[in-house]
Amino acid sequence: MVREKFTHIYARAAERKGGEAGLESLLAIPLDAEQLRAIPDHRWLAAFSQKVFQSGMSWKVVRNKWPGFEQVFFDFDIEKMLLMPTEMWERKATDPTIIRHLGKVMTIPANAQMIHEAAVEHGSFAAMVADWPGDDIVGLWRHLKKHGKRLGGNTGPYTLRVMGKDTFILSQDVESYLRNIGIIDGGRDTQRSLQAAQSAFSDWQQESGRPLCQISQIIAFSCGDNRI
């Protein structure tokens, strides 16, 4: 399979975004490993929980409600989350200061358990994320989906991006581009498709020297509905 040169993708994105300076101003800068390790594990739980609630809801509404979540759930302290009995979770799910959705609330203890187990094995969840190799970022996605709750699809990857882990995102525009050039030809979340996407992004990273998140953004800006 002959992949489009990244220089061509970049040129098209720059043309659509008002030139190279305009494009560069839009690109994310990921954290390095030491910066990622410094993030407390309870902040990871808060971030996953926020993205779970934002799925299918107005992101703005969730953000406006978020101070209530932080208060009701004790700043997402991992130990406290693991000690709360089921009936306490059910009561908290009815608190009017949060978005009352029992199914999504119950992802909090499940994902707290995932984070706790990673901390036992790696020293902290943050350390596991920091040390996860970029040439297997889809493996980290699979880990979140398998061991967490409601972290499949783009929920896990978007959370990683927000927290500063270098990852590409299979957004609608990126997925469409990968399908158009024949890299993905089946289900988006199949092992075959994910590995094909990972291989392509790894090749573009070698070619460009850019982080995965920027490659992903540049691809999205080069096609779809992102024209200024």
C-alpha cells in the first residue's frame, strides 16, 4: 500500500488553515513522560469520568456542572471511591448538583479500580500511561476498554489527549481519510483496523518527526469540514 506523503497532507492542511503559521497555531503539544508521571491518579479518574459524562451530552453542560462532581465525589480520591458501598453510590447518583445518570456514575468506582490496579503494578496509573510506547498507542486504548468501563470508542483516546498523552484520534475526519486511502476497510475498532492505523501513523511519525497528536490533527485539518 502506497501511503500519501505527510508533506502533501501538511501542505493541504496549511492551505485550508491560512498558511503554515495558522496551522501550527492550532496544533496540540503533548506532555513528556516526566510531566505525565507527575499527574496524580485522582486527576486521571476525574478526566475519564468527565469524558464519560460528555459522551452523548453537551460538553458545555458537563463542564458547567463539574464543580459539583468534584465536591460530591471527594475530588475523585481513589481510596475513597473504592471504599464507598453501592447504596452510597446510588444516593450520590440522585444528587441535584451533578448530572443524575446512575449508569455513568457507576463507571467511577469501576475506573477507580482500574487505576488502582495499574498503580499496584506500575507505581501509579500515570507511570503506566507515561511509559506506554507510542508505537502501540492502540494497545493502551485496548487496555482502557478492557479494564475500564465506558472507555471504548473515542472516550479513552480523547481523555488521553486532554491529559497530555501523545495519541492520535480516529475522529470522523481522520477515519474517513484512512478509509479513502485504503488503510481501514472494515470495522473501525477491529484489531486489523487499529493495527493498520497504528502502522500508518508510526510511518508518518518517522517521516515527519511530529508527535502523533499533531499528525492526527493535521490529517483532520486537511480534509472534511475543517476549512476556514
